[in-house]
Amino acid sequence: MSLHVRDRDRERIGAIVRYLQQQNWVGALFTAGQPGGGAGAEGRVPVEGFVPGTFALELVHLANDERGPDIVFTFPGVRPRARQA
């Protein structure tokens, strides 16, 4: 699921992410990459998003300053029930 925040307001993005992090129906969260966010060598893709506890949008090729989402999140996986004998 991708979300676009008006004017890319970083404070609002952070507030939305903090809310989503508290929900049991949210899996992984992605925000714009943090400069030096675990990238290692210069020029490499950042790993961490600018909001603590998120991954960088660059990891999933969704970073775009003009048209890209501000927040992307997944739903947690559903495990199939074990078959009963």
C-alpha cells in the first residue's frame, strides 16, 4: 500500500508512520532513504528510511522525488492453517 502526503511534510510522514508501527495489520514500512542510512560506501543504496524503524524506498525501487510515494507498507503474511488428520 502506498501513501502520498501533501507537500511531503516530514513531520506528518513521521506521525503517520508511528501510528502504522503500532498496528498489528501492518508489516514492513518504507520511507525515503536516510542519507548514509546504512549504505556503507558512497553511491550505494540506503537501507534505512529517514523515519526510525523503516526501510528505504530505494530498496524496492520506489523512490522518486516527483511522483513516488512517501510511505509504503505491506500487510503481514498469512500462514496457512495446519491440516488436521
